[in-house]
Amino acid sequence: MSGLCGYVANGAAADSGSVKQLLAGMGRALARFDDSPVRIAAERGGGIAVAASADSVSVHGAGGVLVAVWGRPLLNGCAENLAERFAALWLLKGAQACAALSGPFAVCAMAEAGERLLLAIDRSGVHTMHYQQVRQGVLFGSSAAALQAHPHALTALDAQAIYNYLYFHTVPAPRTVYRGQRRLQPGEYLQYRHGHLETGSYWQIEYQEQAATPFCELKQQFLATLESSVRRSAGGASTGAFLSGGTDSSTLAGMLASVSGSAPRTYSIGFDVAGYDEMRYARIAARHFGADHHELYVTAGDVAAAIPRIAAASDQPFGNSSAVPAYYCANMARTDGVTRLLGGDGGDELFGGNERYAHQAVLSRYEQLPSALRQVALEPLLFGLAGGLNLAPLRKARSYIEQAVMPMPARLETYNLLQRYGPGEVLHPDFLSRVDESAPIGQLNACYWQSDGLSLINRMQTLDLRYTLADNDLRKVRLACELGGVDVAFPFLSDEMLAFSARLPPKDKLNGTRLRYFFKRALQGYLPAAILRKKKHGFGLPFGHWLQRDAGLQGLVLDSLSDLKKRQIIRADFIERLMRTLVAEHPAYHGTMVWVLMMLEQWLARSVAPAGK
């Protein structure tokens, strides 16, 4: 937990005493949620501060070179003397030295009295790295809080980033909520040399779509990779596992039992609301693998208590409500003496488990019809001759075609809340005039078409690895675990598992509309049949349901939205309509936007001056 930070000063602008004093403040900001010791390595041109347990950081300083590696990676397969060996490799190979690191990490290296700097993070973006270039040099840190503790930090908010938050419910890299501050993307590095800053990729996923390995051989490779990933993730710590009752968390619970030789400690959250509680499946998995199972039913009051803590701990606005159940899971585990939890994040994206994969496969079939049939027969019939008929089969057919003719990846955003409402209906005109409404879809396009020529499922996987995982789910789980006081590891995101997924044929991820085709076949007889058959659910909160029934939660929400109105970001009339009409019409759907707006104000209230003051 905690992390690393530092800065380099142009032209060795600060003496070592001043550097250490500034680094001490940045280091304390890193360790704000735990008691990790702060270590400082500094020279006249800059320095590094780390706040982390001894087994999760390696620091080296000699001959004018400073290096810190945070996380638990291997360097060319070895964990010994990481920083020292990385320093030698960096001086020899430059940024490509990062490719020799495997596993979750953030690394920084500096030399030549601050005139040379390297920053990088792991392939999946488990760790983060914020940075900003200022007149005095470059500030960097694995959390924005560390940067903000420096007197030269940029503090103005970026309107475009706030717009992106309302679109994505998080602020995707490379932007951050602070204007001029940036964040590295998975597999990316930053180099700063003699005043010049540049970024690049040391790794990108490479798919092998024509591989034809027999199923039995693939299954053996998969199970061996899974076992080694879980064994390394557990790593001798007091380890437990999140258990939602889905295929991923259940698989990890079983494999943890196998590698540890004892009953795995598992943790589940339930909700006493019809349609939201998945505890039955968690119990099935726990019984099947003989787990030492722990449960907690979260209430609306628990949610209200957690919201301010989650907002205060977030580097920037974050609107994934599943952070609340993850936080209470982490709390349970810490109370039980667990120091590390295994999270199943990544399984859906690597093995084809998201419902939208099947939905998009169905829509893509329309493109395969002859253009004459589509443009001369079907579309004129449905939208012309029969356009005025309000029959259910015709409405369904028109809806199908309207979605199918949209290009990817815009088609994925059909149900995007901000787009559905319309930015002009949601946002204050002054705020809207300062943003580019097309920027989010432009960002998605740039990522999606990097993998042009690949199968639909692999192009969507590339998109999800960045936006669903690195920018959202991993941030959610790491934030929750940091607040809960436990470490977290993601066995499905080991480098070996990423490579295995990349060589899995597309039809083994999505076979027709059958999700997780290979994964489920490989785990038949291992996972309970009921879990293999169940549909994906996850840790979704019944927030919209509670919002209409719990006075305490209502009060928190109404106070937050009342304050948000004053900031002239969101239209006051939209907030009124949302709360008075829309939530009552569809609590789950419109409750999501209430959550997103509430968390925006909760974060702003703790990070900037109140509106009108």
C-alpha cells in the first residue's frame, strides 16, 4: 500500500536539504491511510520518497543514480535486489528496461542531478503514476495527493476531465482532474531528459488469432498458469479472497485452497433487496471448496457512512458504487487478520465474460448481410412503409437496426447516461462551452482502432483492458482495499495470464453468443454447475431502491446535490427533474446518475473551496 513519489528540479535548482524537506511532506501524503514508514533518497537535483512496507519496495542509490520499484514484480524472473539491478539495466537499455519487469509495479529512476528521469507502470495498470511538468521541473507520484503536497503543484481543475468523469464515471488516463497533470496508461513509460518530456509504450498486448492448440493442451496450460498466478499472488501473506459467487472469484477461492493446503478465507457482501443479493452462489462456492467463509449484509446506513471516506480517499472524482461493498469486504478481512485479498478482476475481459460481447456479436451480424438487402429492402420497409406501425416486433427490429448501423465503438455507448439525457440538458451552459463533447468517443476510437484487423472480441478486449479495468475496476478495488487496510492482488492479470489470453482463439472467448466458452469448458468439474450456469451479477448496489426509502441516505444525497447546483457545472433544473421524476420512474437506471453527481460533489467539497466562497 501507499506508494512512491518525488521530483526533479531543473538545473539542480534545489539543495539536498530543501529537497528532503519537500519530499517528507509528499511522503506523508502518500501514507495518509496507514502507518507505512517513509523513506527518502535525495540528491541536489531531486529525490524520491517511498511509503510502503519493506517487502513491497526496493530502493537503490549510488553513483548519482536513484531508483525505486514499488510493488512485487520480478526482474527477469528474480525478485532479489530489484532496484539495483533495474538501475544497471536502465543505464544500458533505457526505457526498454521496463519490459524486463513482470507483475504489478510502479518504477522511477533518475540520474545526472535530475536531468534524466524515467517513470513507468505495469502492463495492466494495477499501479498508477501521476506527473506534471512545471517551470521548476517534474513532479510525480503514485497518488495525486503526493503531488498536491508540493508547493508547485498545479491545482486548477480541468473542465474537460470533469466532463469525461460524467461520461465515464471516472477520469480515464492520460488525463487527471487537475489541469496540466497527467497519468500514465498501462504499459507506458515517461522519459524526461534535459528539460524534454516524452511518453511511449514498452509493451502492448499482441494477439495470435490463428493459433490452433488442442483443447486438452490449452486446458493444461490454463490451469498451470492459473495455479502459478495464485501462488505468486498469495506470496506467503495472510491471504483471503473476495467471493461474489461468480466464476472468477469462485475459481480463485478454489485455487487458493489448493495452493495453501488449507481452508481459504473468503468474504462476501449481501443486500437484503430482491434482485441484488447473490449470497446464495457465494455460499455454494464456499461449501464446494471448504472455505472459511465470512458474510456481511450492507445497509443503506453503511453506504451513507462509507461515502465521505471513499470520496476523501479518491485522487479524483470516482463514480463506481461497487467501491462500497468492496470496502466492507476489505474491512471484514482486516478484522480477521488477513493482510492480502485476491480479486477476480480481469477474468471477464480476458476470457469473454461480459454480456456486451454477445450483444455486439449479434448486432455485428447485420453488417454481414448484403448491402442491397439492407439498404433496398429491410431499412426502407421498416423505417418507411412500416415506419408508422407501432407493433412490438417492428419496434424491436427498428431498434436492432438503429444500433447495428452505428459504427464501433460508438455503438457500445448506446446506453451511456450522459448521451441519453443529452449534455445540453444536464450541463450548465457556461460549463458546457468550455469542453469538447466529442472527446470521450474520440478517446475510445483511438484505443479501439489501434487493434484494427483483429476479431471483434479482441478489439473489445483491448478497449476493456484500459477503460473497464485500468481506469475503473482496478481503481475501485485498490481504493477500497487501501481504506480497509489490506493489500490486494489480481491473479487473472499476471503477465502469463495476459499472454495466454492473447493466444486464445476468438471463438474460445465468445462462441456464437456463448460467453467464456473455453473458460467454462476448462473448469467443468472444478466449479459447481450452478455457478457455471449463472449469469454475471457482481457487487452492484441497490442504491436507487434505498434512495427512495432511507431518510438518512436521502438527506446526504439532497445536501450534496444542493451544493453541486451552486457550482454551475450541472443544470439546477436537471437535478430537480432527476430527483423528483426520473428516479421514481426507474430507480436502478437513473439512480446511477444520482450516485455519479453525488460523488462529484463529495469529492469537490473535500478538494476545492465551496461554491460562492
